[in-house]
Amino acid sequence: MHRLTGETRNYAWGSRTLLPRFLGRDSDGDPHAELWVGAHPGDPARLADGTTLLDLLTEHPGRELGSAVADRFGGRLPFLMKALAAAEPLSLQVHPTHQRAEQGFARENGAGIAIGSPRRSYQDASHKPELIYAVTRFEGMAGFRDVDRSIAILELLGLPWADEIARDLAHGTPAEALHRVVSGLLSLRDPELSDALVDLAKAARTAEERSHRQRPPTTRHHRERTSVEREAVRVFAQAAALAERYPGDPGVLVTLLLNHVVLSPGEAMFLDAGVVHAYTSGFGVEIMASSDNVVRAGLTPKHVDVDELLEIADFTPMPPPLCPGRPVPDGLVSFSPPVEEFTLHVGVAPATALPATGPRIVLVLDGEVHLATAAERLHLTRGDAVFVGHDEGALEVTGTGRVAVGAVPG
């Protein structure tokens, strides 16, 4: 087993307190957004001797990954874990498929854009399906909402441009209509854009005031109408807050069409290739295919590539992409989305029903635990991370803490 020191990334949307507290450090006042725990070349975790996990796996792929994983993934650790702390919204973004990632990576290489450059969307040639597990209440937007419901929500704004969008959404298939509407919204420029954002802020306040005066619903129709109105209030308020933070950004208007997702602690959602999303607040554990490919359309000072997002996004309406956990022995919960790179097991000690083969990363979420294999035993506290190689065999966690364990599906 190898203790790991993850690399922290400081983005503007990060929390100034959540990650330092998780790691047992004093806040330095900077926004700490992500703690990377893995072997991605962009920021591989470090071992106690100062080398990286990437170095270890490059030198001993068969021993540490197991021959099956090493062969299947070309000697790479196929997943990356992160602790993510969002105090403000992340960018409006999407992740590519394998094929699109290979094409985009080759295209940007051919253009002479250096790997690691902020002008890149494709930092590697991998897809990036990801799962976020909520440690605290976690909010975000993910996937396009049912078109009929979006039409009803837009009509509640009482604005001519919103009514026009609602009418446009009713023509063609839902995916065609959404692609057409989103393309139009992302092409808006001043003065139409600034006027729309000002109108949106006013309408959001009006909708909230109106909701406070509503009487409790008494009929089924009234309850359905009230449900739409309540969702509209949340959607409008969120969009108005984004407009204040990102003035002049047409991505704000696109958020009116996305599912608003709220995860309670212990819940998770899965974002596959093409799902447009933006996290807005909370602390959680992410596990994903080992990639740093992000195509952005707005709500960010980072590189934006609207044309690419419009090409690769999935505009088919979908419900909020929740990923239910499956109870396993010892009080563990397993999250197994339909990907070959990763699964996530979360639970309180004691736990023995953990993956016994392949590479594993253990991240302690709270409390104190002892992590043991047949040959070794480690004492860990909140924020500690450990890589467990294939050759270590079965894994046991005892103590009073809670852990998240990333692994490769068997």
C-alpha cells in the first residue's frame, strides 16, 4: 500500500474552507476547488518518497494494476478520484466520447497547442464519464429537461423572448428543437443579450414574490401547476444569480433548459459523454475515467468552444441523471455506472466486502480507520488517501470512519 498526497487545483469557483478543512489545514484565503488523487499526467498524486503514482505504475504495471487491467488499459490506471469543493458554479460543459476525444486531441496537437495550455479543450485522448457522490448537500444542473415542462416554465417568465423560445421548442423533435434553440441562445450578442438578462433578473424577483402569495394546492391540476411554478422559481433564481456573476454570458439562458439537481448527502449522479452540466455548490467525491477533457460553452473565464459543444452535446431530453447505490455487505453502498473504468464503494467501518483485486484508491471521508491487507496495516484519518495495488489482495477497513474506495469493475 502507498500513502498518497493529492494535488490541489485552485479555480475561481472553489471553496476557501471546505478542502482545507477536509485535509486538516488552515485556510490560506484562496479558493481550493479540486484535490486530484490518481495517476493522470496532468497532476499525479505523490508517494511518500516524492515519486508519483504515475512513476510507480509505469515501472510496475503488472504488479500494481494486475495483468487484466494493465492489458485492457495499456498499463494506465483507468480512473481518477477527486474531492471537489464548489462554492460557486462551474462552467457550462460537456465531456466527449472516446472517438471525439481522440479526434480533438489529435486536432489540437496538430495545431501546435501545447498540452496543458488553457487554450485546449482536449488535454488527452480519453473520454471522461464521471460520477459525483455528495458528501454535503450538492447542487447542479445536468441534462436537458423534458421539453413540455421547459415550455411551461419559460411561459411563466412572461417575457416576449421567452415566449418565442417556448414556441420554437414545440417544433420538430425535442432533440432537434433543443439543438436549434441552444445554438440560437449561444449566438446572442448585445444589445439583445444584455436586455434579456436584465429582463430575466426582474422576472425572477416577480416569480419569487408571486410564489409567496400562493395558496396551498387543492386539486391534482393545481398541484401539477404548483410543481411547475416552484421549479420555475428555483430555475429563475439560479439563472438570475448566474447573470449577476457572468454578465454578458449567453450560457446563462441555456441553464433555463437544464434539470436542476439536488443531491442529499449519500446520493450520486452520473454524467456520461454528451450530457451538458454545471455543478453549482457543495462538497463531494468525484470518480471518472482518467481524463481532463472539458468542452465549455460559458459561465467561465476559461477556454470556451461553443461550436465543439454543439457538435458533441446530447440534446435528447432526460430526467435528472441520478445514480442509485446498491447496498452490499457490511453496510457499504456500491455505485456502478455503465462504464468499464470505475466503480465506487462508500461506507462506514468495519468493511471487508471491498474489491479484492485490481488497483484501488481509498479516500477517508471522516473519522479514523485502520486499512489492512494480509501484509500491512495503516492508520488513517479524514483526508488521507492510499493506493492499494493488485498484488496486495483483499482489503479490510476497521475503525469508526467512513471511506470512499475507487476500483475497476471485475
